[in-house]
Amino acid sequence: MRIGFAKVAVTPPIGIMLEGYGDRLESSRCIYDDLYVKCISFEFSSGRYLSVVSADLIGVPYSVYLDVKDSVKKLGVVEVLLGATHSHASPAPVTDDLYRDYFVRSVVGCIKASINSVKDVSRVVVGKSSLPQLVYNRRKPLGGVIDPEVIALDLDIVCIVNFTAHPVILGPDNLCISSDYPGAVERFLRYLLGKEAVYLNGCCGNINPYTFSTDLSKPYDRRGGKYYEVERYGKVIALEALKSLELGEKIDLSRCAIDYRTALVELKLRKEIVEFIEKIDIDKLADELRKHGIEQDILKLRVAKMLINEIKGLRTLPTPIAVLKICDSIAMVFLPAEVFVEHQLYIKSRSPFKYTIVSCYFNSYWMYIPTIEAFSEGGYEVEVPISIIEPGEGEKLREKMIELLAKLS
């Protein structure tokens, strides 16, 4: 096995809008910590590469993924998986045209640098643990489904950590640019292990972090989150990951031969979103809301405007998914958008691999992918335009992922 790693800062200028909260109406005023793009490139035979890229942003729209994919053609035969940690104290690449261009060029540079640094891996260690006290299901705070599993993977030159929780410790009252707790996890592991670390978020569409400022009677309210909570949360996950590796399984490198499968799934658009987009004049409506002092729906309008630019008359959404086999017992799954945790648990329960790392927010950001049951229950995550796919499409997506896993086992 041969891999390379590189990272580059993509911190935007102060003053950019931070995404993720409808009631945060002011632009950023400060920087708590820098945002990074982290690139792990795996070398295949015949000079082919697969680059797994994680950015400290709220999400990566499909059009940005296509821009990066097109730009890396000059580097040779390189497949790209481009994802985000989903920090709500960060922008989206499409928030600002200048930042979008800077971000794309930074990602391409990071991929190139990681390919240039490829070298032999001398060891692979994997371990898993559990932190149920750190998460709750925000739709059903008492007794709702969660996935508290921590999976840590040491690939010699870089460590990967997989956990499932919305990076919303910093709420709408925070105006500082930050990677939230994923950046803290990486910082502490870098200190503890003496090597770089990459945090990959799971399917946290309905999962929030439980911290000192959490009030379960108001499960969606993230106001009041403090920076010390970010550091504490990141430290706990990092320490648990370290424990998992110290007690983990050392993999015989003769059992490690990387392989890769991908598929393009066409998700059906909800009829309501098509009608919504066709009827609404976003800019006009936003102006009217501001004139009347009604700005709580501005987030939905920003989301709708982004979707109009992304969808452009489509009736189905092109959705790339992928599976990367590391060793006989280890696979990494890459899903798009904000997937509900039930889909993740379904995939893990049917995976033929002993360790299955499920990573979300990759290659497209088609908003929430709930379960069929969630659509019948109602709530924020299934409202238009926060949810734009037909009920049942999430179940279709996970079945396709099971097929890919089976082909690599």
C-alpha cells in the first residue's frame, strides 16, 4: 500500500457569511481557528490515484465537485472524493464567487501535493470504541436512534477518525470562523500521535452533540455554545480514538490490497421542490422579508437560491457514491448530503467488512436524506427546501451502497 498526505489552509476572509443557521443574520467578525483541506491519496497500479479530500466547510455542492474533478485531469488519472466536515461556523464554497475559485484551486493543489508525497505504508492499525454520552437524536432526544461508534484507522503517515455528530457546538450566536469540534479532534490527535489526523463525519443528519450547554427540552437550540466546549469535545473523541488504536488490531499488510468501486445514483426530486423553484423569485421575496423585518426564513431562501443554481431544470439528482477497500476487514463508505443515522446503521449491519467507516457530505450536497418514517413524522429535516428528494430515495441509496460493498468483499 502506498499513500500520500497533504493539507492546505482555506480560511476565508473575515466578513464572509457563515452557513447553517437561519437566525444568524450577521457576517463573520473573527477567526477562532483556521479551516483546512486535507488530502489522502492512494496509489493504484499503472499510475492511478484516488484522493480522499475532507474540507472544513459546511458542504460541497455538486457543481464544485465537478469543477475539482475537471481541474485534476491535468494531474493524470486521478479519482476524487470531495467531502466536508459540516462545521456550522464555516461558509459553503458557493457563498462567495472569489472564495469558490480560491477553494477549487486550493483543493487541486492539495491533491497534487499529496500525490507527490506518496510512499509505502509500513503498518495499519484499526480500532473502535463508543461514546454514547456525547450524542443525542435531536428529533427524538430521549431514546432516539444514535450511532456512538468511534472508529480510528492509523495508516502510518496519517490517522483517520470517524464519529457521527453535527458540528454545531458553536451556535448561531457565534460569529467566528471555525472548524468546530472536528478541527479540535485533529489538533489533539496531532499532539498525541505526532502525525496528521483527518476527521470524517458520519451520517449525522438527525444527530447533535451533547455538551454542557445542551438543553434537551430545546433539542435544536444551539445558542450559548462555548469554545472550551469545542476543545473538550474534540479532546474526548481524540483520547477515545487513541485508546482504540492502542488496544486495536494490527493488520497484516499482506492482507491489504486497496480496491475501489463507485456508482452514480439518480435521486428523484420531490414534486414540491420543482413547483417551489418554478414559482418563487428568491431575491424579490428576500427583499420583502427584510422590509417587514421578517428574516427568520432567510436561510431557507439562501438554500433555495443555491439549489436553483445547482439543479437547473433537473428532475433527478446525480449522486456519486463510493466504497474504498483498505484491507480484507476494512472498508470506507462515502455518501452525499445530510443522511439520517438510520441509513448508516443499516449499511454497517449489512456490511461484509469487520470495520466499516461511513463518511457523509461527499461529492454533492443535496440537503437532507431522511428515512421513509421521518417523512411521515414531519419536522424540520423533511420540509421544502431543506429536504428535496422523494420519500424512499434514501433507502434506494443505501441498497446501492450494500451492492458496492458486496462487490469488494
